[in-house]
Amino acid sequence: MLNGMSEPKSGRPELRGDCAQCFGLCCVALPFTASAAFAVDKQAGRPCRNLREDHRCGIHARLRQEGFSGCTVYDCFGAGQKVSQVTFGGEDWRTGPPERARRMFDVFPVVRQLHELLWYLTEALTLPAARPVHADLRRALETTERLTRETPQNLGELDVGAHRQDVNVLLLKASELARSGVRGRRKDRRGADLMGARLKGADLRGVSLRGAYLIAADLTGADLRGADLIGADLRDTDLTDADLTGAFFLTQPQLNAARGSAGTTLPGTLTRPAHWTAGA
């Protein structure tokens, strides 16, 4: 199930979902609850009612109109094709024994977390100011990539939370180094409750917004150059005409969950969501 994006840019293609190489894992493995984001309830391991036999979404072009906007903000970071084609060697969950299907559905969220870490680590290695920790970042990248290629059994037993904590220490160091030279830095806003905050035109250059709650916040015209946005909750955040040039650890799912405009300036590795220009 492709999210509601325009054509993706060329950067990091292995860390972008390729639905043609996946067995619709996000449409089966993951649960969702009837809400503003999903029209119905679905249990983990049960195929979505809109999933076709060819593993494609039957309402992909109408997801938002049909009440499945949650699907349009999701991205697996390429974990779907990794699990489908590498971990399980191209064996479809529909045609194999139930045990294989259960393992595939259990492994998918683990590999998705690892691929998200690969996204962050890859980006951290592009930050010149983070050079003092580049060697450690490369080792963490190699370790994480190796983990994504483990057997289904090993992946099922992996303490992915502990690995995330280890990687996060390095990412935090990279963030501090990258933001240290940004003029006009403000105080650390990690984990801040900024839901509904009026931040129109705010100077947020080089600010750490790691894990901040920016749900429905007004960031119209805000300057977010060089800001750390890892884990920030951007659901329904208004990024109209905001400047996100050089903002790092920002992901496509975060952008897909927000609102923006043609005037919103994005980092070069990310794509302007289709619903921004559609006005949905």
C-alpha cells in the first residue's frame, strides 16, 4: 500500500516502500482502530478488507475519501520488500503454512524499526559537523543493516528497543554537533507539549524538537532550518510556507501527517505529500 505521495525522489531508494516487491504486509500485519484515520477496526494479522489478491490496495486512489487517511501517512522505510523478498525469500504468506504467515507478520514491525534507524543513521553521516562521531555512526549502520538480514527466528527474538537506545545515543550526539553552529539557537524543546501552539513565523532554527508534541500546531511561515525533528508528532501540524531547509531526522510519515503548501521548503530527500496540493 503506497502512501499518498507524489513520485519519490532518488535518495535512499532502499529505505522507501516498494509495494510491487511486498506482499501487502502493512495491510495485514498491523492493527488499526476505527477513528478519524481509519473507517473500520482491523486486528493484527487479518487482511484489510481493501487488500486485493495481488497485494495491492483496491481503493488506493480514494483512501482519504473512503476514511483511510491513516494509510496515506504510513511508510515502512522499505521493510516490506526486505521481509518479503529477503527474510522470507519471496514466499507469499497467502500460499504458505499459517506458521510462516504469523512469523512474517511478527517480523515485519521489527524490521520496520530497524529500517527507520537506517534512515536516521544514513542522514547523520551526511552532517559535516557530526564528523567526530561518523566512525561510530558507520559501525552502528553496519550493525543495523546486518540485523535486518537475520533469520526470522533471530529477528523475532531481537530486543529492538535496546538497539534503538544504543543508536539514539549516537544520533543525539550527532544532533548536538550539527546544531552547535546554528546562529540564534533557542532552548531545548525535547518532548515539549506544543499541541495547538501558535508558532506562526517562529524562529526555530537549530532547535531540538525531538519527540515534541506539535499536533495541530500552527507553524505557518516558521523557520525550522537546522532543527532536529526526530520523533516529533506532526499530525495536522500546519507547515504552510514553513522553511524546513536543513531540518534533519525528519521522515516522510511525519510530513504525510502534516499539512503544508507549495511554499513549504523541504529537505531534498523528502517528497511533498500529494494531499498538500490537493487541499485534502
